[in-house]
Amino acid sequence: MINREAALPIVRQCELLELSRSSVYCQPRPVSAADLALMRRLDELRLAHPFLGARKLAAMLKLEGLAVGRRHVRTLLRRMGLEAIYRKRRTSLPEQGHTLYPYLLSGAASSCRTKCGRAEVTYLPMARGFLYLVEILDLASRKVLAWRPSNTLATDSCVEALQEALNRFGSPEIFNTDQGAQFAASAFSAVLQAQGIRISMDGKGRWIDNVFVERLWRSVKYEAVYLHAYESPREANGALERYFEFYNGRRPHQALDGRTPEGAYSAINEVRQAA
């Protein structure tokens, strides 16, 4: 855009184009030979270990005798257009126009007197592709009330799991979710409102209420999913059915003093009925 050989001065050209003169006069420095050597080695390490980030790559370079910091490695990776391969799928994206509800738990999640349900979505890797998994959890007992696998993040599977949990185990007093589009959709909230259930949604700073569900996801993935590369959704569905039967009825839970979620659910129901 700037013609350095034109009769019009560069100052005037910058004024007409509304450009800063410093950006015109500044000449980019060439990449040093040391950085080029580093970038070549980073490319080799990245090809061999695509899951490594700047921190681990810097540590590996130091083991090879190259004194380089993590920030410099990160700068070089950005210049090369490289980044570590890691999971990026986000299942809690809010949707514009959906109704968001206030947070209502405030400690009720750990109380056995208040029946609180929770819905959450995660994704499960398979041999080819992945599945989404939605579950309905009783927060006090950690029992999985219902679950549904799906190959999309549509609201349908969430509504089906919710209706199954309500039909089999009754209505909780409070039902908590995150602000994801599938839970904030009118089709999902309408089911809760029809049963007179108070709707609660996590807000900023309420990460701690998701610890129960994240611990469940860890158990599901490390004790079932990661041990088998499921070839099809049908195979994954059968394996998940067997695992949740084991999780609810036979697997002792440390947070429940060694009881199973099924046993804790029955004991807590007795307390609720007595109250």
C-alpha cells in the first residue's frame, strides 16, 4: 500500500491511509539461527509426541542440554502454527434467547433431606469418533438414575433421560444443571416445570457443585471406556449398561463410607420419608 518510490512523502501516505508511521518504518528482524535450530527440534518432537505442550517441550529440551524457557517455546510454537493435541469439545455452551435460572442449591446438594437431581453431559472416545453421554444423578447418594448416549448434542436425549429418571424415581425438589443450551432449552425445562420442580443452574464460581459429576465421569472413563476401544455405539451402549449396573449396585463409594450408591439411595430415602 505504501509506495516508497512515489513523489508523495511517506508521511502523507500514512496520513491518507490512516496508518502509523512506526509500522511503516519498522523492519521485521529475521529469525536467528539459534531459533531456527530450536524450531527444527521442536518440530521433530512435536511430530513424535503431538500431545506435548510448551511446558513439557521446554523440559525435554533442557534434558537435551538446550537452555530455553517455556515462554520462548510457546512463542516459537505460535510462530510455527503448532499446538498440543488435546480435548477441546465444550458441552456447556449457553444459547442466546434461552431462559437461565438462578442457583438454588447453596449446600442442599450434600443434605439428605432435600432431594436434588443433577444432569450433565460428557463425551466418550471410541475407536472411530466419539459419543456424547448424558446422565441424571441423585446428588446425595451419587446414584445414576438414568443415562442416554447420543451422537449429537441435541436436547432429545437429555429429555429422554430426564423423563426416565422422573418416571422411575419420582420428582426431586431441586434439579440442577449447567447453563448449556441443551438444558436451557424450553423442551427440557418444560418437563421440570410440569412436575413442579425448582430449576437451578450453575453460575460463575459454582464449579464445586460439579465435582460429584466430574468424579463420576472419571470413574466411567477410566474403569470402562478407556479400557475398551468401542467399535460402534451399540457396543458402547451395552458396555455402559453393564458398568452403570456395577457402579450403582456393587461398586463401593469412598465418599459414602464404603456403601454403594444404591445402598445409600435406599438409606437416604428412609430418612426423607421419616422427615
